[in-house]
Amino acid sequence: MVERQSGAQTRESLRRMIASSELAFAMEAHDGLSAAIAERAGFKALWASGLSISSSLGYRDANEASWSQVVDVVERITDTVDIPVLVDGDSGFGNFNNARMVARKLRQHGASGICLEDTAFPKMNSFVGDRHPLADIPEFCGRLKAVKDQVPDAEFVLVARIEALIAGHGEDEALARAQAYAEAGADAILIHSRKSNAEQIFAFTRAWQNRLPVVIVPTKYYRTPVSAYRAAGISTVIWANHNMRAAISAMRQVCDRILREESIAGIEDEVATLDELFDLLNYQELSAAEEKYLPQTATGVR
């Protein structure tokens, strides 16, 4: 079996990545398989997406999946890869007590950090509807402080996600929240927008002046060139849901064709081979382990 990094090593690499002046990228994962694919592609960090994990479990991204279900999925992800995993912790699944409990469990299961958003519980996906009530600033700061106290690991990263622009508030509200969250112990700020261009983001970064590293999720303003993020001094870009969306598109096409053609012959050359699957999940290690640990019988059959 390939020896994996310790949790401390991967958590440390996430902190270095976010604090670095070099723009970093994190790819969405929602299970062990998608995590393995992203790692094999060359990504250096993963985003355990709340939307994608909920979708893979058949739930809506509205706190319908429980915190324990999310933790279970994250454990499968961290067991599969060596790269750090930043977990979408929604709004913390409740008050300060829920938030600190989730953070502790995620750390125990190998996560490198947690991102908490400043919305009221239960949350709704940022791109659904217009009702996105925000948590009071002092109450949300309490959640952040509770996580820091519960997980006194200097390498476990706490990202505070600001939904003020999503909720229809202005830049001043977003900046006030960012300052309060920095004082409460956040290690980075995620500023979110549902606009089709990045002007809100760049206005925020100009005013914020990198008092803490800034993380973004350009799901809606995807046409903005990456060079603009570098010029703005942004720390990390999260490609937040594209593995899940790619899987939906591919599975829909395959299901439609098999149903229509009543055969798999036409799609066999268009899907991953079984050998590719076996390679991704390291079946070769199991074969080698069988040679080492399973006794030979008189006939050579195990």
C-alpha cells in the first residue's frame, strides 16, 4: 500500500497553500472516487462540497444531510487521497456547539480545515432563491471562536465565508463582517457572489487589502480570466461543483443511450475501463497483500 501523509502533514500543506502569495486551486470532491480522480489529475487540494455531497446522497443543499453523514463522506475522501481537504461546513449545522463538534470530528477524520458560512441555520444554497438570512455578527463570531477553542491545532484551517453579497447587502456589510471574523480567529475569508462578473469580488479585495487571505468560488463569474485573480492578490480559487455536474451529464448520456440502444456495445469505448477503475483505487496493492498474507494451500489455491 502506498504510504499516505499524516493528517498533520496534509493540514500543514493547506495552511501553506492558503497563506502563499502564489494562487492555488482546490477541486470539488464528493466521495472517494471523485477525490482520487482529482488527485490523479494533479490538483493539490480538495473542496469537500456541501452541495455535491448532499446531491450524491440524494438530498438538497439545505441542511437536509446531517453533519454526521457529511463527516462519514469526508472520512472516505481523506482515506483515499494524500492531498489536503477543506470541508464545506455550511453554517456549522446549528449554533456554536454544533459547529465545534463538527470541526472536532472532521479533524479526527483527517480533514485539513473547515469553511463556515455566516448564514442562519438551516442554510439554503447560495444560488437558490432570494431568501438568505444572515447570522448576527456576534453570534457567528461565537461559532468561529468555538471552533478555534475546540480544535487548538495551528495547522487546522478555519475559513469564514461571507454571504453578505449573496443576501443583497453591500460591500460595507461584507467588510464589517470580514473584520469581525478576522478578530474572532478566522485564518482566511471566503467572499461569495452570484453575479456573472467578478466586479463585486474585486471591489472587496481592493478594500480588504489582504488583511487575511481571500478565497473565492467563481461558479457564476466563470468567464473571468485567472490572471485577474492573480492580479487581485486572491489566495485560492475553489472549483466548487464541477465533478458532480460532470458526473450528472455523463451518467445521463450513458443511461439514455443504453435504454435507447438496449445494448452497452455502443458506449463501451466511451466510458472508463474497469482497469482504470481498479488502478484509481489501488487494487494492485490488494493483490500484492494477498501474496504476502494469504497462506498457500497444498494445491496452490488460497
